[in-house]
Amino acid sequence: MKSPSKKDGKKTTVKSPKTYGCYVHILEKYGKILTYKGMTNDLRNRNRQHNRLKLGGAKRTILLCDETHRWVVGVYVDKFQNKRQAAQFELAIKNKTNKNGHRKDRFCDPTLVSNAICKYSFMIDVIKALSLKKWTKRAVDANTVPLRLNWYRHDMKPLLAPGATTYLPPYISERLVPLEEQQAYFAPRPKENKTMIPITVVLKAKAKAKRQSRAAKTQSHADKLKAKEQVKAVKAQAKAQIQADKLKVKEHVQAAKAQVKVQVQADKIRVKEQVQAAKAQVKSESQANKVNAQARGTKMKPKRILKRKTKCQSDSSSDTDSSSDSDSSSDSDSSSDLDSSSGSDSSSDSDSSSDSDSSSDSDSSSDSDSSQSSETAPPPTFKRVRIEVRRSV
């Protein structure tokens, strides 16, 4: 259905969204009732396709119909929210479940199916599908989708069992489509084909459509391969560019490292030269200080030598005095044993001689010391000498 709308001052038509539904087509031929179950969003167009009034019908339906036997709509279930729900309900009508599933376990109320007395067996599949909790394993709950059951063939409507009130769940509505409405709905419109298309033409058209679909598939496959090759080429080009960029960056890094290495070596050489210059300067300063120290030390060196000489001479004089005293004492002891008088005389003589010797020695040492002190002026040195005198009794 199209509704007019205004946009920029011009009238445009907007197509209203079509809802999907599931149908059961019936064909009475050879004393049998043949059925075909499917899904569509345009029931009238689909009916014309199955009756060869328009190209695009199923191969099974176009081969069975003719001028005297045509497909008619038996029942139509609509009010689905999307195409996926309609496809799931179609699978439920066709009784296609998984191998491990049992539809009896998924009925919302098992007694509803037994309440219906169906004249045709295919209607039992429709009643069972409408009584399911879920049409398929991944479908939504059936009670969340309020469906409507449209009866186009009134004689196909099931009868109620004795004592039963309904054979449908409460969320499903039911409607009998009047015959006038059906005739107006399925009547051919102007500019539409009113005669059936020859089956050869239909088969040729189907073969052509099949070839076109195959060509389209092969073309799409070729396009996919071409796109894949292009993607590979682009990836290879990008990879090569990345490799080139990596090599370029690596060369830059190596050049920078070499430059830094040269700079570091130059800095090391400069620092080494500076250290050597500093060492040479320190060495020259130390040598100059040594020369100055040596120059100051030459004036003091004779005084130190003279001091040492005077000290050694004083030590030697003290040693000579002690040796002379010991000799005199030994002489006096020997003389006292022989004669006391003579011993006294000798002791007096030895005492006087030792005194004179010591005085003479001390005088000589004092003279030498005074002469040296007058020359070098060293500090006076003294040494204590112990003299032992043994008296005779």
C-alpha cells in the first residue's frame, strides 16, 4: 500500500512495510488434494507465480497446474513481526524439527490438538504449529507474537470435539475470509496477464534465471578472488613499504650511533689531553716546589751536621773520663793492699792525677766546644757522669 507524502513541495509515494506470512496452497487434481507450504509478504503475487500467470513460481507448482486445475489459498497465517519468525513458523508447519526434539514436549496445551477434528491431515500440522511454545529451538516464545489465522477455504476449518470450546491458544485470533473479498483480491488487474504462460517459456525463464544466478555466483566468486588478490597485493606492498621504512630507520639509527660514537671518542681524547695537561702542570708545580724546598734546605744542612758532630764529640769525651776514673780506682785498690801509707800516697797521687786529667780533658773539651760553638753557635749539650771513689780504711 502506498501513502502520499509531501517533501520539498512535491508529492512522493512511500511504500508501507509489508508483513510476512505463511500460507498453504491447495490443488485438487487426480482425485487428490495436493498442498504446498511456503512464506511470502505478498500473497496475491505469490499465487499468480504458482499458477503460471507470472514468472517466478516453484518448479513443482508450475508443473502441476493447468487451465482447469489451479492453486488456491487454503489458509494464511499473518501478523509476524519479521521475516525470521515467518521462516521459523514455516519450518514448524513443514514438521521439520531436529533429530533429538519432540514437538509433543513443546506444546503449550496438548489438549488443544485433540479438540480439533480435521478433515484433511495437513491441517493438523497447522494446528500443532500454532499450539507450540516455540516454533524452533532459537525462536521467541509463541505467546509474545499474536498471530491471526485466516481461512480462505471454509470447508477446511476443523470441527470442535464434543465438550471442547476451542482448539487454538488464547493469543491467536481466527477469521473467515469472505468469498467476495477473495474474488476481489485475486481478480486480475488491468495490464496483467490473464492467460497462463506456457510451461516451456516458464522452464526456459527458470533455466535462464538459474544460469544468471550461476553466472552471478561465479562473477561474485571471481570478484571475491580479485578483491582477495588486490588485498594481498596491497598487503605485500604495505609490507614492503614497512620493510623499507624499517631499513631506513635502521640506517638512520646506525648513522646516529656512529656519529655519537665519534663524538664520544673526540670527547674522550679531549678529556685525556686535559688530564695530561693538568698532570704536567701539577708535576711542574711539584718540581718547582721541590727545587724551592731544596734551595731552602741547603742553608740548614751545615748546622745540622755540626750539631751532630758536637754531640758525638761530647759523647766520646764522657767515655774517656769514665775509663780514666776506673783505672785510678783500680790502682788505689792494689796499693792499699800492699801498704796503707803508700796506698794513701798513691791514692792521693792518683786522685790528683785523675783530677788533673779530668780537668785537662774537660778543659780541652770545653775549649773545643767553645771553639765550635763560636763557629757554629750550636746549643750547649750536657752529660751527667758518675764517678765512684773507693776510700781506703
